[in-house]
Amino acid sequence: MADKFEQLDAVVVGAGFGGMYMLHLLGRMGLSVRGIERGSDVGGTWFWNRYPGCRCDVESMEYSYQFSSELEQEWEWTERYSAQPEILAYANHVADRFGLRDSIRFNTEVTGATWRSEGSAWRVQTSQGDEIEARFLIMATGCLSAANVPDFPGRDQYQGNTYHTGAWPPEGIDFTGQRVAVIGTGSSAIQSIPLIAQQAADLTVFQRTPNYSIPAQNGPLDPQVAARIKQNYADVRARNRAQPAAFGADYPRNTDSALDATPQARKERFEAYWQHGGFMFLAAFGDIAMNMEANALAADFVRGKIREIVKDPDTAELLCPDTVLGCKRLCADTGYFATYNRPNVHLVDVSEHPIERLTKEGLVTNGQEYQFDSIVFATGFDAMTGALLRCNIVGQAGMSLKEKWSAGPRTYLGLMTEGFPNLFMMTGPGSPSVLANMITGVEHHAEFIARLIGWLDEQGLAQVAADRSAEDQWVDVVNLRAGATLYPNCNSWYLGANVPGKPRVFMPYVGFPDYVATLKTVEETGYQGFAFA
Ligand code: NA7
């Protein structure tokens, strides 16, 4: 028998930006609702990822809630791309301002959730011995919250310190005087390496695949820019929602082809976008993300920049990617490539000679042992499905989500999966999620889910589930849209390709505005594609 038993309308798993807004909306509707959160406080991604240099790759004036104009007006961001502590402070402010904390059970993990047809409800078990029965189970577990630590042999033999960027100690780490290894060169590595290099006596980076990174051109947020946006926030937000990734409306997004420009004009355009910084580099021409030749021209430009910045030609070559630019998520950095000019920083290519094992004092690759005081795993996440699957969710007829998704995730609209009634996923696979401004994405989902639950109650219906054929069609739509881009051409976490044994399926839906339009139509036509009981 569980220590504590509660009967509620809804359980929301995760108290990041998605879970917090969902709790707020359902609470306002008068539903009884409980949040369950693994961490000791709110913030989700921004609670866990406290590594040095961690910041969002979407600008703060855009990566923020829009549901409350008072909140929009009162909060002051200090940098163009705010750092993790400031985003976490914002999450805490939201939790306090909207009185969310009391409804959240912290330091608690969902260990199981089983659908009971009798009573049309979910039975949820937690690591604290709670058992909750709830009509609705809403998974706001985040897209990048299950850390991926490669299963290197000898991991338990290594006697130094190990850290994963996505589970960084809150008190921080002082690497002063240490020999440090960073494994990985994704966004987390690219953000943290310049700062770790400033502290460590010696830093060695183990790179399997070089990555494209554009300078973030971060800096203090100009108060005049912030004031101008705040005066017209509703308009800025509306224009952002019409953008493919729900941000960047105020920066020119060109439609012309890189192939039509003269070499000089192309170089000038790329240079202007490099100087602007970040993701918007992809908007320099209309076909960078769609056409291999255009993409190759953009990639050449970035490789040229790397060769200019990095003084040692061998290191520069190792750092030059030869993959499709933007296929793996483009990184935004502050001084990443220049860090390799420091005498205390070394780059080891493990593309042909993988890390074989960890030893008592370090690690071995290509038959050579390297010794370290600390090893940082910047090795990413079991993205989009990892956090959902670890909750041991069992739907109708005893089918587990793990079994159902054994060949890859299948959803209708990225919101529900057939056979799992009243289970909603926020920014689930099959929704724009990581390919759009996440806060805009979670607000959109929370509002859709809240209206659907309100509608069910009005109609006196106990159950909503995805229809099988609607789900099949949606899976095809997601694949078709990805197939029209260059995304399937590399081993990215969007495809699950970074986790050994994970099915290779492109998970996010490409194109936020079309997605929003589809959900609007679904809703206006009586929730087509859903079945009710
Ligand atoms: P990423 O982008 O998945 O990067 C993980 C890095 O770790 C990447 O360079 C991987 O190389 C490397 N990796 C993973 N496993 C290994 C092994 N076994 N050996 C060597 N190297 C390995 O994760 P991040 O945390 O940096 O960023 C995730 C997202 O968070 C990012 O896109 C932003 O949206 C924020 P690979 O490329 O797979 O060869």
C-alpha cells in the first residue's frame, strides 16, 4: 500500500517552463492538480544544466513567456542571450508570482504510471512512495533531460571526478590547477570549454565529430532595444509565431539562393550574418537548409573562419566539420575556436580511434593513456524520448510506451499516442519542440491541452485518445517534412543517432506556423483524429 494516496484531476510531470505553465492553467480552471518534479526546485533544463557558460541559443526577449503581459513588462533581462543563472531566476520568479510551488512535489520521480480502464484514470507511483490517481497525466518532462553517458568500460575504475554537463553540481566546480578532459564537442562543450580552459591547468578535448558554431555576439542587452520590444511586445510575439522556428522576426530572413549570388556578394552576406551571430546565420540565404550546394557554400565560409581564428593549421583542420551545416543543431559560442590557441588546450580526434576505456587515472584512446583530475562528459542526452520512457508508462491492454515505441516514437500531433488515453505530452516527438522557440512551443501546447480538457468536461466525456489512423498519417507527415530538408543527412540527436541502439527516426516536426495552423483546424473541427469515450 502506498504511503500517501491522492485522487486528482491531473498530474503534471516536470516543473520546467512547460510544467509550470500547465499547472498554472489547470489550477486557474479549478482542477485539482499536482506537479511532480525530480529536482529540488523549478526550472527543468535550467535547473540541471549549470555548467560554466551555459546559456540559451534563443535571445532572452524572445525566449520568455508571453501569456502574461505584466510578467513581460516587469522582468528585466540583462544580456542578449542570458546565462543559465538568470533564466533559472526567471523560472523561480514565475513560480513565486503565480503561486505554483505549493502544488509541486519536489525531489520526486515518477517510477510508474498505469492506465486503468475501470474508472478511466492513471495510477501514478513515485519514488517517495506516493500513489496518485488522476484523470489526466501530462508529461512535461522536457526534450533534453535524460543525460547520455556513454557506457565506457572501466567507468567505475576511474578515481578522479566525473561530471555530466546536464547534471552539474549547483555549487559549481573550481578546476583551478587541474588536468581536465572534456568529452564531446556539442553545444554544451562549445559553451563550457572556453571557461573551463581559463581555470584548468590543462584541458584536453576529445572530439568525435567537429561542429559548426557561429559566434553568439552576446553582450549586455541594450535597454533601448528592450524598451522598444516591450512597447510592442504583442506585435513582436505575433510576428515571431509566424516564423519557422517562432523567433527572429525582426532580423532579415532572405529568400534568395546562395547559388545566384556573386562570390563577393555571397561573402559579404555571410559576413554580415556571422557578425549578427547565432542561429540567424542560416537565414543568410533562403536555401541553406534545403539545398546541398547552397549549404556547402555556407559551410565553406564557416570553415574559412575557423582557419582564420585557429593558429595551428593541424588543429584548425581537425576542427573543420565536413558535415551538412545546420543538420546537427548549429551552435552559438563565445570564443570557442580561439580557445584552441591557448597553450593549455589540446584537441584529440577520436573519430577513428574511439575512447576505449576509462582507467584508474584517466582514459585510453588509440592505445595511449591520458591522465586527468576531472572528466567532463559533454555527451548530450537521450533526447525527446528518454525522459518519457524512463517513467514506465503502461497504457491500454498492458502495452508499455517502451514496447509501443520500440521502433521509434509514434504520436498524433506530438501530443498523444494511440493506446494511452488521457496521456498528453508537451513538446513530444512529432511536434516542433526543439526546432522552435521552446517557451512559445510549451505555451501553445499547454493552452491546447487545457482547452481540450475543458471541452471534455463540458461534453461530459471521460476519455480522449489518439486515433490509430490519424497517428499513422501524422508519422508520415513528420517524415515527409523532414525529408524535404537536409536534416536527415547526419547523425544528430534529432534522429536519435547519438545514443547507441536507439531507433533512427527524425523526431521533431519542421515548421512552427504550419503546426499551429493544423492544431487550430483540428480544434475547430471538433478535434478530428481524436477518439472519445
Ligand atoms: P550533443 O549536441 O548531443 O553533443 C554531444 C557530444 O558528445 C557530441 O560531440 C558527440 O559526438 C559526443 N559524444 C557522445 N558520445 C560520445 C562518445 N562515446 N565518444 C566521444 N564523443 C561522444 O549534446 P549537448 O549537450 O552538447 O547539446 C544538446 C543540446 O542542448 C544542444 O543541441 C542545444 O540545443 C542545447 P558525435 O557528434 O555524436 O560524434
